[in-house]
Amino acid sequence: MDRTLTSRFERKYLISSLVADQVRHIVAPHLQHDPFSVNAVGNKYSVCSLYFDNQELFLYNQTKNSEKNRYKLRVRSYGDAANDALFFEVKKRLNQVIRKDRSAVGREEGRKIIDAINSGRPVDSITDNAALNNFLHLLRESSALPNLRVRYMREAFESRSADPVRVTLDTDLMTCPSPNAELSSAEGDWVRVPYRGVILEVKYSGDPPPWVQNMMEVFNLTNQSVPKYILSVDSTPHLSHVANQQYGTA
């Protein structure tokens, strides 16, 4: 499970494998592997997300245009077994602050919700699940439907103390068109998303601790835009064609 802070600042960087090894060394006194990394081979576990968007790629364009207030809609999973939950997520950016609202739903129930969305059937509000209702509200508002899956391997670190800090190292980014709301992290025509290095994400609430600031200075890290959904759309021919038309580059 991605135990990311629900309200936070988020900084992303593309770094080399060598720098990633040094980052592991620097974070060790302050952070520990999260429960899923602890139990995973090589401390890396699979993350698979089904993203939603409309035909004009409205949510893609929000990020592409660097809109200060924007959101993404996705259903995230950490395995394909029948008892592996589905996490309905709204990831919002409000200026510089990231807010993630998520709802864990049993796989069978989640599959029914997604199938209803994909077929255009109405999905009733769930009175005791504000996060899921918010997801469904934004889905209707943006006319979003299942679009593509994004998969990668994650090594995650969380705080040993009360410091609200989380660090992740993501590799092996892949994508797969998923107009029929496929959820499997294995099945499908997966293609590798071209980028160089390791995606480092540093997430924290309030001011970053001194050791985080020092790490950024030591490696001369400059915050970069490394949006996995955008990279994945750009790597999917029929979607990149739509995106290029939006920007007059077709």
C-alpha cells in the first residue's frame, strides 16, 4: 500500500542509478523501508494505476498546461489477487500543495463500480464514503472514462520518527492502453515509457527537515516535472496524436 502523506509538498527529480544508491545511504538514518518494500524482492514492489480522462484529454491538458489547480483520477492496485483491494484516488494539486483522497474498495465491488462507469451506467453515491463520492463526482464533471494503465516498480521509505517525510524511488515505467478498464498489472500490450534514470520523489508536510535540504544541496537537485501519466500518454500513439492535435503539432 502506498502510505503517502495525504496533504503534502511533493518534489520530483530524475537521478542516475549511482545517485539513487547514495540517496539510500543518506536516508537510512532517518527513514526505513515501508512494509511493502520490506517484504518485496529487492525491496521493490509493483504499482499499477488505471487512469481516467475524457476524449479531449482534459486531465492530461491540465498538467501539460501547468495549471496551478488540477487533479488526476485513477484506480491503483498493488496486486492482481482476488483479495487485493482497489484504491480509488483523486490526486489534486492546489498551487504547490498536493492533496490525495483515496478510498480502499474490495476488488469485486470496485470492479462493479468500474464496469458501470465504463458502460455509462450511473453509480449511486455511497453515503459513508466521502472519498469515493468525490472521485465519482469529478469523474462525471470531467466526463472521464478509463484511458490507460501505468505500471512501475517502487522502493519506498517512510519516517522512523514523527517527521512527516516519505521518499520513493521508481523504475521500470511502462504503460498499456486500457479503454475497457483492464486492471491487471501483467496482461496487455505493455510498452516501456522512455526516460533516463530513476524517478526520485520526496514528499513532506510543512518545511523539509534539515537532512532533506542537505540531500537536495549535495546532489544539486532541481525540482522537475516528471508526471508518469503525461509520459505514458505521450508514449501511446493514438493518445499522443490527440494530444498533438490539442497543441497544433500534428
